[in-house]
Amino acid sequence: MKLLSQLVALALCLVTTLGEARTFEEIKKDGKIIVASEGGFPPFNFFQGPKLTGFEIELAEALAKKMGVQIEWRALAFDALLAGLRQDRWDMVIASFGVTPVRAKAVSFTNPHYCSGGVIVAKNPAIRKADDLADKVVAVQTGTTYLENVQKLAKVKEVKNFPKDTDARAALVSGRVDAWVTDKFVAKAALEAAPSAGLTIGDFVFVEHIAPAVKKGNTSLVEAINKALQEVMADGTYEALSKKYFNEDIRCR
Ligand code: LYS
């Protein structure tokens, strides 16, 4: 009996993992696309009261409009987002994921929707460059390229992981760590939101292309998103949104 239930569980697991992702045609026929984000990475995706908003949320809404579909939003922990694509729990993820070789093995990325990188944020203005992180304690969000790249710096004393980037920031503000590595635009927004925290932004540790992701091999959806992205980038929609959130156009050049 136990073996049987284990076999059933295994079969179910295989079905959910190996099931076909919805093609763009199927999504279009349904009229709605399920898009997942994090909601914890201002100004890209965050909650304003109960409302999920931010640059990526508004950009996805603009893409959906071009694609002729409505978005049904899901908000989840950052490290659960890509796995959900594999399990067909949603069609697309937009949550500031950098395109890396490891991730590109597990999901399909569309063209990038912006270019940025991880910068060093500290209270001590002398901590600016990667070399300055020697013998320092650095806060980063779990599962991110910030963690991956800070771990490569041999001389760092300790890398402290936080499930949320906002908690990594809080650790720096309260003086529990020496530095926080996060996205350049997130760092800028954090400084503007709390000028009295005394934070300074240093150099890039690395740069990256950031893109939406879909289930591995869902070519029709990749193509539909790329087409919509090209349209919003050509007709001024992207520029207006980018300037609203960042006072500049952050597309890759
Ligand atoms: N760009 C980083 C990465 O790809 C951070 C993503 C967003 C974190 N809330 O891992």
C-alpha cells in the first residue's frame, strides 16, 4: 500500500514536471496569461498596500496589452519563481532575474527588459570597490546573482543570506553587516527613500542582462513576448515607464 501511494505520488510528480507548457495560441484563446513576480524588490516589483506594482509590473501589463491578453498575477518568494515554470504553475516570470548560464539551462529567457548589475552599498564611504570587501561581512538575498558573485570574492569574511532583499538592506541599516550587494537601481531608490540612513553606493561587482522567463522550450511564448517588448520599446511606452520609475531609460544598449 505504501509502495503504491509512493508510485502514485511519483507519477503525479512526473506528470506535473513533464507536462506541456501552454503555447501562446492557447494562452491567447484563454484570454489570460498567468504571470508570477516577487513583490519585494522596489522599485521593480513591490506591494503598495495590497496592490502589486512597480516598473516590471507595469511593463508586463503593457506587454500583455500588446499581446491581447489579461494578466492574472501571482506573488511568491523569489526562489520559488523559476521552479513554478517547470511545474506549469504560471506561464511567465518577471522578477529581475539576471540571465545566467545555469538558469538558462532550466528556463527560457526572452530578450532582456533592462540592463543593470550588483553594486556595493555601505555606511562606511571607504567601502566602495570589490577589494574593499576583504574581511567584511556582506548581506545579500538568497538565490540571487549577488550571492553568486560575492561568493567568488575570495577575501570576504562572511556572506550573510536573507530570503528577502529588503531584509539584507535592513541588516546594513542597523549595522549588523558592513555592506549590502544589490541592484544598482534598487540601491539608488533605497538611498532616496531613506537619505538619513547614511548609505553610500560604490562600484559594480558585476553587470547583467535582466529578462522575463518562461518554461524551457516554450518558443511561441518567447516569440510573442519578444514582439511585444520590441513594440513597447519602439512606441515610447517603455521609455515613459522607465523615466517614471528611474528618471532614465534603463534598456540594454
Ligand atoms: N538580478 C538578481 C538576480 O538575478 C536579483 C533578482 C531580484 C531579487 N529580488 O539574481
